[in-house]
Amino acid sequence: MTTLRPYTATTGRILRQLRNDHRTVALILVVPAVMMTLLYFVYAATPENPQGPALFDRVGISMLGILPFIVMFLVTAIAMQRERTSGTLERLLSTPLSKLDLLGGYGSAFSLAAAAQASVACLVSFGLLGLRAAGSPGWVVLIAVVDAICGVALGLLASAFARTEFQAVQFMPLVVTPQIFLCGLLVPRDQLPRWLEIISDVLPLSYAVDALEQVSIHAEPTARMWRDLLIVAAFAVVALIVGAATLRRRSA
């Protein structure tokens, strides 16, 4: 029990900070739902395709994985960098708290926020906007949560290499934007040039989008969906471990 105390204390502290930071809570919970609503109206006048899913259904289900990933990466990278520049990180790491406890606490706290985020976005999309998928919305929520957790882990990893909050934000076009271009949202991955397809094969967002596409066309979970989900989860675990190994005690 004592070995878990630093980890649980860190998780509780981050959750309390989140509860008191209303702007961040709004960013986490409201923005993805608002973006899904905007996407709905973008495609509202698009003619129905009798031979396939509507554009909103096809694009929307992928965005339910992409938006939480983006938001949680950004929020987590900035929050961790703020801990460093304020001196909180250095003080914490001078205690028996290990780097893995610290990142694990951050990961757990923001993962709970990610679960709430994905649930709200899916509730709005399926309940209010009429998003349709062959599979259960529950599987979409699960995939979105795991993908958001991967965003948390990569945000923590990126923060380890930044010296300021602005530098943490600068990692977004480097880490996130290529994944959006290559995940299969714009062009199916098997239609990409071979060298881009190879790059997409080592990006976690590709597997999250693929898992969501499996849910969109299959009524029951498929082996491919579970494989993709495990790959995204493995990316998150590796990012946390590498983040712990590279975390610096000082901001300079």
C-alpha cells in the first residue's frame, strides 16, 4: 500500500487542480462535442450516398478518435510543462516520489478526464447528432478513451523535451499533424505512396482510426479491432516509460 501512496497522492492532486481549472475542464469536455456539432452542420446539406455511409458518419466516427487525441496531447503537454516552470516538478522529484509515479499519476488523472471527454463527445454525436455505426457506441467510447490516453502519454513525453509552454505547443504540429494526414482520414492508407504507408504503420492514430472504422462497418467487435486497440494501448505504455526515463528534474 505504501508503494502506491505517492502515485495515488499525485493522481488526487492533479484531479483537484483540474476541478479548479474551469477553462481546462471546458476545453476537455466541451470542445470535442462542439467540433462534432460543427462537423455535423458542415455535412448537413451533403446528398446521401445510397451505396455507402453518409459523409458525416464516415468522417465523424474517425473524428471521435482524433479530437480526444489532439485535445489531451495539448492539455497534458502544457500542464506538465507548467509544473516544471513553476518549480513544482523539481520540488516533487526531491521527495521519494519517482518519475514513474509522477507520470503515472498524471496519466491516471488525465485518463479519467479523457474518459469523461470521450463519453460526452459520443453522447452528443450518437444521441443528438444522429451519428450511425454498425457496432455499439460503447465500443466507440472505449476506443476513443484509449486513444485519448495515448494522447496523454505522448503529451507527457513531449513535455520532457520542452523548456517552455510555448515549446510544448510547438510539438503539436510535429507529433500530431502528420498523424492526422496519414491516419486514413483524408486518403485510405492503402492508397498512400508506399513510403508514406510505411510511416503511417508506426503511428498510433492510424490504428485508432482503423479500429473505429471496424466498429462503423461491423456489428460485433472484430479481431482486427482488438489488435488495433492493443497497439494504441502499447504506444501509450511505451510513451509513459520513455517519458519517465527522459524526464528532467530542472527546467534548464
